[in-house]
Amino acid sequence: MSQDAQIDFTDPAFQADPHPVYAQWRRTGPVRRTRLPSGVHAWLITRYEDARRALADPRLSKESAFSIGSSRTANRADGPAAVLSRHMLAVDPPDHTRLRRLVSAAFTVRRIEALRPRIAEITHDLLDALEGRERADLIDAFAFPLPIQVICELLGVPAEDRDAFREWSNVIVAGAQSGDRLEPAIRAMVGYILGQIAQRRAHPGEDLLSGLIQVRDAEDRLTEAELSAMVFLLLIAGHETTVNLIGNGTCLLLRDRDQWERLRADRSLLPTAIEEFLRFEGPVETSTFRVATEDVEIGGVTVPAGDPVVVVLLSANRDEERFSGADQMRLDRTLNAHLAFGHGIHYCLGAPLARLEAQIAFTALLDRHPGLSLAVAPEDLRWRPGQLLRGLEELPVRLL
Ligand code: HEM
């Protein structure tokens, strides 16, 4: 493969199975510049060791990088998107440290564990609604609404708005690829979030949003733009990621029925199985953008100052140098230090929540639908476009 080989992220064959292409890149050019669907050229990091180092390298800054990924309309300085862009995943220390600290107490393993009964209730309500049906799209009926309902309740915003929110969220995450739909979606999202903040301000509750408003108004440790951006980030993270952990994991198990039966027979495998879903077909394909603040050497290649860098988490997690039998899904895999939740200071804040939701979701599915099966041939499953996320458009299943 020549050094200027490109990945066509929009090619349906690549979307269906990007792993062989990434394997080739790891072998022949593990740090290489390519054109992303947005038109931006970025350095792609595809090997595990380089990826882990890059994610924790302070010379790779978020501060100037976020507007690159979100297209020109998302420029910080002006436009509606400015309201959404000052969040922790888009800034460096010390702002990052301050913003993350404001919410980290709500996401500790202990605080999240306390949500278990409510998450189980939501899970069973969703599965109750499927009773008597022979077929369903498991994304639409289960994998998507579960994490949404949970994050909306945690924040204190009504989950009834989730369909509109899903639409805007999908458009915004697809970035420049959404074309003319991007700007209206950003406007709608900003209006929605500002409306929610105004409502909570007028009628505070026990929820996270009321707590953040209190921090903003009484203690002045958060600007108004940072407040709306925080709500935006938490809602987007809650909408776009765990859905893919539940969807991809179920798909992996149903594509290889022996694995489904194995997990059904031995539930002690569930924690390692969930980590293996995260490694093998993780919900987030690439990291968000970083920008080199000086010339940075990665894997023997010099990335020039000012250039954008993207870490391909999906590829790092299949690196043979790090994981034995990397292309095999092993439900009992231990020593599974995957990068599906990132690494370094931006390591996923929601990881304990995502893990708990997955644990409850898979337990309930295995218990209540032991005969669950794919309703379409595996090759007919369609994967969502775009380079950031790895998830199915639909997961049609037979329930009986
Ligand atoms: C399986 C589900 C999830 C996966 C795979 C995932 C993955 C990630 C990854 C890879 C990053 C780092 C991105 C980068 O460094 O460029 C990240 C950051 C983050 N995630 Fe998640 N995420 C998941 C669920 C959630 C949930 C449910 C929430 C919250 C409700 C959440 C909140 C966040 C936040 C706030 C950050 C930014 C942290 C920071 O900048 O310090 N995530 N996530």
C-alpha cells in the first residue's frame, strides 16, 4: 500500500467491516495522514502502544481541536454552536480539571451503583413493551431508549423529547457530512438545552442539572456557556455510545449463537464478556480530534505542529502486538486493557454507568428472551455512517 493511500470512510464495504483495512494500516503505515469524511486531513494512529501514548500526551491539545471535527459552523467564537462547545472533552487543563471535577462525584462507581434498581426497572419496562411481539428492531425498542431514559433522569430533563433529540444528535455527530441539516439541528439543540436550563432554574429539583445551575448561580465556578455545553456533552454521550455497546454486543452474540448459549449458561462470564464487546467491536470508532501544539514524534513519524490527530480506538483494540488472538472474540478474556473508553485525562467519565447499564441489559435479555435470534442475515445488517461511532442502524431480531 502506498504512503498516500486513503481510507474511504463512506464506502459501505468499509463500514460493514473496517477491521481488515485497519489491520493493513497497522502493518504498513500505523501513523498516517488521511482525509476524513468531513474533508479535514488528520493523522490516524492505529497501533495500540502509539494510541495509548497519544491519548495521554499533553502536547496533543483539545483546546484548538474541537471546531475541526464539528465543521466550520461549530466554531467556538460565534454562531449557535458556540453555546455548546466549551465542554470538558473540548478543553485542556486547567479548564478541563475544573469542569470535570464539577460532575465527577455524580459518576463514581458507588453513586452509579445506587442507580441499579431504577435502571433495572427501566430495562424491564422496555422489555415488557415487547411482550407478545415476534419481531422488533432491538436498537429502536431497547438499546437506544434505555441509556437515554437513564441519562435524562440523572440530569433531570424529560425523556419524552428523546425522538427529536435523537434526530438532532445524529445529525450533529455526523458533522459536516450532514450538510444543510447541520445548522438547523444545532439551533434546535441549543434552543432545547437553554429551555431546559431555564425550566430547572425556575423549578429546581434533586437532579444533576439543578446542582450545576446552583454551582453556576451561587458559586460562579461555571460560565453560562460552560453550563449549556456540559448538558450537551452529557446528553450526547448518553445518546450515542451505550446504545452501541448493547447493540454491537447483542449482534456479536447472535451472529455466533454458541457464544449466546455459553453466556446464557454461565453468567459469571458477563463482566469479561462486556469488556470483550468493548474491545472487539467498541461503540466509539475513533477518538475526538487533538492538535499537535509542537512537532510530535509518534511511532517514528513526526506529526507537524498544528496538524490534527485522531486515534483509531477500534484498530488499537485489535492490535495483535497487544492482544493475543486479537481477531477472536473471547468472552472469558482477562488482561483486557482495551482503549474503548479512551485513556488519560479525558478517559470516559460515564464508563461505570455504561458498564452497569450493559450488565443489566444483557442479564435481562438473556433471562427474558433466551431464544432471541437475528431476523436478517448478518451481511444485511447496516452500520451507521461516519468515522466517530461504530454502531448498527437497526438490529432486527426475532423475540420468540
Ligand atoms: C459504552 C459507552 C461509552 C463509550 C464506549 C464511551 C467512550 C468514550 C471515549 C472513547 C471518550 C474519550 C474520547 C477522547 O479522548 O477523544 C469518552 C469521554 C467521555 N465520555 Fe464516554 N463513552 C461511553 C458512555 C458514556 C456515558 C454513558 C457518559 C455520560 C453520561 C459518557 C460521558 C463522557 C464524558 C463526559 C467524556 C469526556 C471526559 C473528559 O473529557 O474528561 N460516556 N467516552
